[in-house]
Amino acid sequence: MSAGPALARRKDAGRRGSPAFALLRACRPRQWVKNALVLAAPLAAGELLTVRGAVASLIAFVAFCLASSGTYLLNDAADAAADRLHPRKRHRPVANGQVSVRRARVAGVLLAASAPAVAALTGDWRLPAVVAGYLALTFSYTLWLKHQPVVDLVAVAACHVIRAFAGAVAVDVPVTGWFLVVISLGSLQLVAGKRETELRARPSTGARATLAAYTPGYLAQVRTMCSGAMIVTYCLWALNEHPGPFHALSIVPFLLIVLRHNLLVDRGIGEEPEELALRDRPLQVFIAVQLVLLVLGIHLT
């Protein structure tokens, strides 16, 4: 009676221990949720529900999944020795030896090179150019920027902003100042929260060299500053640019999202922002409510 489940478990264990599965894990598919930022501008412009907008957004999403996974592999290959000393990163496939450094580099280059090619499927040169800019920034981060305090925060936040900008380019909609400010401040808040959680968990033994340059108080101050400025900017956008009731109502879940994230960071749970979006139920509910209100505001006003 138990032979079937036992055999299934052995097959699953074998699959999980395979080189292909290890390489897939090294690509960090869980972090592809960050690439959903390419949907922000098409959604705000009401283009996401059109066939053209949906196809272009999907192409942008796939291109950034390839680009981000390629850079993760190259970054892990460069940091393999340091990651082995890190209590969490030592379990990554490259650090623990499941994926060799050489294989990670080869796969990383192939994925990174394929990203602009996929982006070119939109038939416009601009999206491949944005993807190439993202790759240039992430390569610079791997080689140098991540070792520069404060600059490393801005560089990681800029990667998120580029994702959001790419979505606008993909569907050919204008990018407003309101949009860029909210996305930039939100990205910097997430990065500051991530570093703050890392620093509190490993104040003196973190593998990230720039952590020694920060204090929890400084990072909390950055996070608080970004939160306040972002809330004010979003309120001004919702109330002044969109007179209908739905955008105004969307301020409530937006405020709850910001407050919930800050609470989780203070609890020491903000080291992996994508995990919060995938696992924290209140945060998921707030995000879903805000998306519904924005969609209603776009299509019913």
C-alpha cells in the first residue's frame, strides 16, 4: 500500500538532485515575481487587458526573467567563495557545488544574451535597448557597484525602476513623473528594508562587505523617508490626476501595503521581498484589493 508514495518520493528526490533541477534553482525562479513590475505601466495605462498590450507585456516579462536569471548565475559564480560563508546563501546551488562555477558562467552568458533577442520580438528596438541597459547595470553591480555603500542601494533600486520602465516601452505608453517617483521610492524602500534585515540578522558576519558601512538606524531612516514621500506622491497622483472614486479609494490598500511591509521588516522578515509577496497573506490581500480598484478606476471612469 505504501510502495507507491515511497516510489514517488524517491523519484521526486532524484529529480531534485539532478543537475538540470539544480541549474533551475540557481536561476532563482522565485525571484521572477520581481519582473511583474513590467506590468505596472501597462496596467496603469489600461493596456494590459488588450491583446497587443498583453502580448507585449508577456514578451517583456520573459525577457527580464532570462536577463535576471543570467545575472543571478553570473553573480553567484563571482561570489561563490563568499556565499559559502553565509548562513543562507551557502545553500545556493553554485555555493554548495551542485552547479559548477564554470557551468553557471556559461548558462548565465547564454541567458543574458538571449534576453535582448526575446525582447526584439516586440518589433521595436527600444525594449531590447532597455534590457541591454538592465544587463549593463547588473553586470556593473556584480563587478563594482555592490561594494560601494549607498550606491549599491540605488543600483538595486534602479534595476526595479528599469523593469517598470520596460513595461511602458513594451506597450508604447508615456511614463509620467508620478509613476517614476512612486516606483523609485518604493524600490528604494524595499532595498533598504532588505539590507536592514540582513544587517540585523548578521551584524558582523554577513558576507556582503557593504553591510559593515551601514547601521540599522540609518537604513530604517532611509526606509521611513521613502515610505513617507511615496505615500504623499501616490495620494497627490490619485486625487489630482484621477478624479473618480476608485483611485481615491486605492489610497487605503496602498497605505496598508506600505505599513505592512515596514512592520515585517521591523520583525526581521524583509530579507527576501519576493517571499513576502508569495507568502504573506495580508500583503497579498492588500495588493489584490489595490489592483482591483485601479482596474475599476481605469475602465469605469
